[in-house]
Amino acid sequence: MPAQPGNSLSGSAGAPDARSSPSPAAAASPEQWPLSLPGSTAALQAKTRVDFALSGAPNRGSWSAVQASGSSSFSITSPVNAAIGRYRLGIKSSSGVSVLGTFVLLFNPWLPEDEVFMPDNAHRQEYVLSEFGVLFAGNANYISQFGWNYGQFQDEILDICLFVLDRSLSYRKDPTADLRRRNDPKYIGRVLSAMVNSNDDNGVVQGNWSGNYSGGENPSSWTGSVDILRKWKNSGFRPVRYGQCWVFAGVLNTVLRCLGIPSRPISNFNSAHDTDMTLTVDVYYDAKGNPLNIASDSVWNFHVWNEGWFARSDLGTSYKGWQILDATPQERSSGIFQCGPASLMAIKEGDVDLVYDCPFVFGEANADRITWLYDIRTGEKKLIYSETKSIGQNISTKAVGSYSRQDVTGNYKYPEGSAKEREVFRKARGKLNLNILSATSAKLPEAEKPISGKFKLEGLPEVGKDVSLVLQLTNLASEKRKLTANLTAWSIIYTGKPIREVWKNSLKVDLGPQEEKSFPIKISYTEYQEHLTTDNMLRATALCQIEEGQDTVVERDITLDNPSIAMKVLGEAKVGQATKVEANFTNPLDEELKECLLQVEGSDLLAEKLKLEVPPLKAKQSSQMYFEVIPGKSGTKQLLVNFSCNKFQDIKAFETVTVAPN
């Protein structure tokens, strides 16, 4: 209706929604949100409703509305500290209040006054606007990558992200207090780190590391967040089954970007899970060299969390920038499975006394590791050695504007083993009132081991083929050494948990002064095939027990490659036109593959995930699989495929597709 002089505008936050332009805001359909316009004084006092009159010029410090000259239209300006979310807009006149509709207010990384302001435009394109990317996995010796569809601008996703906020424990406990705090990105980030997992609040994704995924999806099968978020909403907000760390990180990345907070996923290799916040992790082996799952601490082959970009008004300007948020339910924080935001600068400088969850995050990236020999019969344990350099390796994220891996380890800590890094470690322990070093761990640093060793891979390990290794042992002493090497290989999951022994052996070794010897090892496919998890990981261990000397452990985690699947877009992709795509897969085994399934996903290329059943594939046979995409928007898009069968799980590939206007 035309705005008349003297009339005032009224807006109220139901679950708040749009910040001062330019903004990556999206309009919402009023039909989806049949909300009435409250007029209570209490709402005004709680700042979940604002009244403001038409004015001659916009006021950046408060809500204001300016009528266009000679027109019935007007523009609205919000204060930079307005709560994000969905607003209802009405106009008040002498005849009453007329509801005009709803709009959504988001954080604005383009606005210098906003706490999420990101000055570099290339970074904004990557960390706010990009709807796809890659995640890094594997182990410190072999880093792999796979595509992920964030899809933050796809249909329904904004509404679902607001539902995530509205179903949080904070909102349910005190809606008014929650709405008032939605102007604070650190508050929003912390709420989302709790809500993306389902542990306390029926949040989005239920975690599962058991290996039994009945009643849901194998976490490795997901290729994006859109399908997960829609499933959560369409199921009546029942947790989606199942996820692991990269799934939680992918979904959290989608929600953060959707709400206007710049974000990126981070992969940490040899990631410590320090349950008691001592900044050390304990690892145990028995006398036969078997890894033991008896400690609450663990070392994950990799772990994926998120960084969000925003200021820290609670800590000061030196702690602004990237903040660590982790939605994987590992440890409780304030009684809830949530983590962060922990300032990245605080982690690097050892300021672990600052909020939120800095000791846990510091330990993930920079804990010391202590290795023990454990006697199962007596419960006695014997220190083998401690070391300071293995935790927190090759911390990685996608590079801006490319699929390259950017190493950001230097953002988390000073060079490993440097005087500054050790100084920061001691500072962190001091802030936690811990002894600088325990008496036992100080005695046996890794550098003083009498025997050194390593496993060397012979060729690229692949599922379906034998794994060939060489154990190299070196006597570091000036006298002869006699030792027994107890060797084992176990299938493991990526959290480091041993699943099943697949191979073992024992060697008697004589080493002269400074002598090195090599011992070839072969772990056959028939030995490991039935016990390999979908993580495709084995752990080889040699416990070297020395006559008249200190024992040592040699360990290597091995990630086996799946065979590859290739994808080709046949012809030029144009908006609104069907484009054929070919996927090729060759069975490398000497046996038939059954239960073959191809899943395809891609924002603006497919309306929903495509699932294609594929006929059985005979030994050494190749298969050409065809499907069509119909692009809905022009620009650069990402198409992802995931192939599974009875012998191989979740073989992934992605292709960048440039879509031309019609």
C-alpha cells in the first residue's frame, strides 16, 4: 500500500532475516511463514520488534525507511548490529497495521562495519558465495581429496538453516534471549556447532563410527549438504543417519555461508583427541605389537572441522579473523556437544585460557604423544618414548580459486620443534596449571631411541591388490644390538580405532653398530579383504624389543586407493537443455561385482540426487554409464558421482561444468 507521510513502519523478528546492502540475502515466501505481526510493548523492549517512521535520509545506526521521490516504494536500512533472521514487515497508519510481507536479514561480509567483514573480494567469492569445494582426507603420508556440494543458495536451504536456529536448545529455552543474540556471529557459530550434530537436540546429523550403518546411510556415501538438510526437514526434523567428521563439517560450512558468515573446512592429519585436556595423548601396544584400544585418548588419521571468519569483540582485535568451530560430537562443552569458536590466533599463541574450547583445539593440533607398552595380564605399563612432532600434520584447506591443497599448519603453530613452538607449548600447559613435562615423558624423548625404523611402501597400495612394504631398521648405537620385531597389521577406521588383525609375523634381528637392514613384507588381498572398512585403512606396526635396551615402536598407517571412476560431459552444457554425461568404471578384480549403484549430485544441474542401478560387472569388464543433467543456471558448477558395489564402497569423482546461458 502507498506509504503516507506520518505513517511508521514496523518490523518484528519471529526467527530473525536481511542486513544493510550489499548483502547475500534471499527473499522468503510469506506463504511459508504464516506469522502475525505482534504489537506488544514487551516485544519492543526485547528488541525483537522495532518501530520507525519514514525519514528523508537513511540512518546507518538504526532502522530507517526512505520513500523514493514521486513513488510509492521505499527502501529500508538496518543497523549493522541487527539480529539476523526472518522479519515480518508492516505499515502502521490511523486505520491500523497492514502486514506487507517478510524478508530475511543476513550477516554481510561486504560491509566494513559488520563483524564478519572480509576485505578481500576473492576470499568472499570463495568463502561465502562458492557453492562447492573439496575436502581432504587420508593420512599424513597420503592425502586424498573429494568433492562436496555445499549448495547454500539452493531451494529451501535458507529456510532450513533458519529452522536449524529455531530448533536449538537456546531458542527452546528462551526464544526472546536467543533472538536478541542473533546479531553476534560467535553466538550463532556456537549454536550451529551444537545443532549440526544430533546428540543433545535432535540436530541435523547423527554420528556413527561403529561400522554398522543399518537404518541409514554410510557416512562415506554423502557427496553434499543439500540432500542431508532437505532430509532433515522433510522427516519432521529427525536426525539424518549417519555422519562422520567431514559430513558435519560439510553441513556446518553450508549453514555458515548461507547465513553470511565466511567459512571453510579444515583437515588436520594425526589429529589428537585429548579427552582430559592435558595436551598429551597416550597410545598403547601389547608385547606382540598389537595396538590397544584401552585409552580414552586417541589419534585420528584425519579430522575435519571448520573455520568461520568474524571479529571477537569479547577478546579484542588481536584475536579477530578465523575462528575454529567443530560440529563433530567429541567432547561436551558447557554440558553440550559443541566446540568453538576458538580463536585461531589464540591457538597459535597458546592462549588456551580464552573461550571457547581452546585447550581441546590446541591439543588436536599440537599435543605431545606418549607411547606405552601395556601388559594386559597385569595392567602394568612401560613407557617406550614420547615425542612432540607427529600431532597436527599437513593442516589443509582448499586454495582460493582452485582445487589445490593449501597448507595452513603455520596458522596453527610455529614450526614443529622450533624454540618458539616449544615455548608456546609450555605457555599453554602453564595456563592450564599442568606440569611443564611429566617426569617420565622427560626421560625418553624420541631422539634417544636406540633403534630407529620406518615402513616404506613399495608401489601405490590399491584395494584388490597385495600390499607390499619394507621394514627398515637402523641401529643408532656404536655397539651391536639383538632384537625381536613383533609385526602386525590391522584394519582400522580413520579415528585410529583398530578393528581386526589381518596379518602378523615375528623377526629375529641382529644389527651391527650403525647398521641398517631391510625386511620385505607382503599383506595379501585375501588376508585383508573381508576386514577392510570403508575407510580403506590398514595400520602396520613393529614392536622392537631389544636385549639390554629400550623397546621401540615403528608404525605406519596405509590408505588403500579404490579404482577410479572417470566422468565426461558430452557436449556443451546450456541452461534449460538436457546434457548427456558418461561415467566409466573398470572392474579390476578377477571376480564379478554385484549390487552396483551410481549416485549423482550437482547444484543447479540436477533438482535432486540421482540414483542409478547398474548391472553386475564381470571380472576385468568396463562399464559405460549414461545420465542427463538439465542446468538451471549459468556459470561454473560441480557435478559429483559416487559408485558403490559389493566389493568397493563409495568411489567418488567430480567434474567442473561450465554452463552457458541459453
